[in-house]
Amino acid sequence: MREPQLSGVGVSPGRASGPVVKVTESIEEPASTPAPDDPHAEAARVAPAAQAVAARLEATAAAATGDAAMILTTTAAMAADPALVSQAEQLVTAQRIPAARAVYEAANGFATALASAGGYMAERVRDIHDVRDRIIAELLGIEPPGVPTLERPSVLVARDLAPADTAALDPDKVLALVTEEGGPTSHTAILARSLRIPAVVAVRGALAMEAEAVAVDGVTGEVKAVDRDAPVVSATESARAEWDGVGSTSDGRRVKVLANVGAPADALTAAEAGAEGIGLFRTEFCYLDVDVELAVADQKAAYSAVLGPFAGKPVIVRTLDAGADKPLLFLAQEDEPNPALGVRGIRVSFERTGVLDRQLEAIAGAAEESGADVSVMAPMVATAEEAAWFADRARASGLSRVGVMIEVPSAALTAREVLDAVDFVSLGTNDLAQYTFAADRQLGAVATLNDPWQPALLRLVALVGEAAKEKGKPAGVCGEAAADPLLARVLTGLGITSLSMNAGAVRAVGASLAAVTFADCERAAAAAVAAPTARAARAAVAEIG
């Protein structure tokens, strides 16, 4: 008897079906005994094991590109982190426990600290667990958990996938991804879109399914059992997407297709992918590993390296989106009971005006040096008053085009007043969804609330689109919602004039827009906004085509 159909959140479009391969769970918890005969010799095993893991991840990163390369490189750095190694070594000698157990406890301590910080830092917990398991496996001389070697094209089913595992997937062998945890902004979702692999997350009961083969719909989020002898279906449509490099609908409605970047390698990948510019340059990535504020000259050099590949093209630079949930060491902020609602983004700038002014000076210098058409925007703006304060400060620094991000519902509800103060706005749909639904975007249990197809979220986007049209100013989207080729049509119909996404989604989104008229986009938008649920919104727009 076939299993009942399951459902989750579709995060990467496409349909595929084939045999199921389940991914190994986390490594078994290492024992605390026996005590090592020579604790110092046992402790000395930790660093070589960590270095071996880091070297393998770096080698895989060297063969990857774009988001995959960045995530693999970051994971390799975590494996080689001196703080993790040192903590594990100390546990071995102080508590006389095996090296594997020490790594387990040290890594879990780091993971707990990151989870309590929330936001971006909490997103790294899965990475820490992955690094932990890889180092333990190295110490024990066993195979690390993860994706097994696939003998034939298959659908992977897992509780969650480690970013490094996802980044190393072979799209020719992986038909689709199904996970019980994760959300629309998880690394699994981002990488699946980048690799053009259909994916559904937050599918409760996926691992308990006894089906030998399943069909996966990355748009509707449906996962259902099929006969094991049913033909294998691969999602190749998006991989064949053709686009001329100019973002527009088939009848000429201009919609810029841009990329989100955080480092020079990202910018190069985005340029190679055909992005028309950068819609979001996350400058805080330059600060994650430093404990002092970068000098203006050093900031300028770092920014110029990112802007260089887009000389003569539009680039939107976001000032530091830092704070309690994205802690930067040099800011030395106090702990907060609820970091997601604390001093972050532009609120840090109110307290540290010198940090903002020096960053604006560096951005202006990088703009002149690189030849890119640079605009600047502030994160986490909640009121028109805050927008005006930032605009005055940015213009005084020599940056003539100034905008703000709309990630807080209050900013969306007062978009007209916000637009009176700035030249453009850009919607960060990841945070906007989180704050609209009071649902942590990293928590799989509430992933359906953070689905960018939620009508309530789309209605806020519509408010901003209407305000931008009335004021004659641009409104973009730089959250992960922009990376969904079908949802891109809805956003365009709601009045959005630019879409910024991971580099891997650029061509598919450009091709999706080029295949329809603006009137088609307006019909899709009307259907999605009027729908009672996210699932109904997806289905309605898919039916329109």
C-alpha cells in the first residue's frame, strides 16, 4: 500500500521522481571513556584531524563555484578554527577524555553559543555540527555521515543536509532533495536553487516514508510515493533556460536581474552568470573574522575588489547589518534578551556614528576607484525618520543615490513616507517574513510561515510596489523570494522593478520573465495576493503558467 502524500515548503522549482536514498544521520555520540593513558599525546591528535578535514573541504571548494565554493570555504575555515581545536585539546588534558569526545563537547559549546545569538550566527549551527562529525570520524577512522555515493540518479531524503554536503552534490545524480527540517532561506534551499535541483523542506515524516521511489514537486511542496518501477523523471527544464542577459518581460517591461554578493569571488561568479549588476553587497562579510574595525583604506580596498567586475554597472552596497544577532567582535555589544529585536542594522549606526561615517567614506572611495555605479542603502530601517537620517548622512559623504531596506512591517506600511526621504527601497523578504509572522526563519517547525508565497507577505510587497509607483521611484527585492523563477513573475506584477538573488538563479529568473508579458505578471500577482494560503497561491500562479 502506498504511503499517503506528504507536503512541505517548495524551495527550488522543478519536478522529478525516482528511487529514494536516505542520508545518514549525525555521527553517534562518542563515549567519554576510556581515559587516555597519555592525555597530552591524545590532545595532540586533534589538530592534525581538524587540518585533514579542512584540507579536504578546501579541495572540494577549489573545484566548486559561486555559493557552493563560498560555503565550502567557510566550512573549511570552521574546521581549522584554532579556538575549536584549542578548546578540545584543553578538554582532553583537563578532563582526561578521548579526543573524539572532547571535539564533540567543544563543538557543541560553540553551536549553543551561536544558536543563542540567533539570526545569521544561528544559521551556522548546522555547519558546526557538520565539522564536528567530520573531525570525530577522522579521529575514529570511520566514514563521516553524509551523502552516500549514488550508483544511479536518486531523490535524497534527509533530516537536514550539511551545507558542505549540499554544495558538493552532483546535479546529474541528484534528482531532488527532500528534508524534514530547514526553511526557505536555509543553505539547503539556497544551494538547491543554485544547482537547479528541485527541493522541498520541512516535510514532516519524510524519513519514515517506506516508499522506494517518490515524486517531488519543488513548486507545490508535494512529495508522494510512486511505483518503484515508474520511469525516472529528471528536472532539466530550468537547466535549459535561455536568456539574452537583459531583464525584461516579453513585451519590454524592464526588470533588472541582479545578484546578491558578499565577497570578491561572489562578484566574479555573478558576473559570469550574466547578472546585470549587484542588488545587495553584504559588507559585514568583510568583518566576520576581525576583532578591530578596519581602517578606511582597508575597507575601500575590500569593497573595490567586489565592485571591480561590475564597472559601469549598478551596484547597491548595504551598510553593516550587524548587531546582537550578527555579532561583530569589534563592536563589543552587550548581550540582549531578544537579539532579533535588539540593536542591529541601522540601530547600531545611531550609537556608533563614527563607524557608519568611516564606512560611507570607504564606499564612496571604492565607487570612484572601481567605476561601478554605486548606490548605498541601510538595513533594518523601521521609520521614515530613520530613513531621512541615513539619507542625509550618506549624501554628506558624497554618495548621491541613497536607499533603505524594507525588512520591518512598519517600513512597508509607511512606504510612501519612507520613499519621500530616499531614492529607492529594497525589500529583504527573508527578514520581512520573519517579523511579519513572528517566526524564526531558521526554525524548521515554522518554515511554512516563512514561505515567501504567503499572501500576507505578498500583500506587504504590494503596498510597497504601489507606493513606489506613486512616487516614481524604484522598489527591488533582494531576499531569497527573488530567486524563485515563478515568484519573480508575481513580484514583477506587484510593481517590483529589480530582483536580486544568488548567482545560480540569475539565468532561470531572467528566462522566466522573458517568457511572459507584463499583463501575465499582473494576473499572476492578483491570483497570488487573493489566495488564502501559500500553497493555494503557488497553485494558482502555476496554473496561469
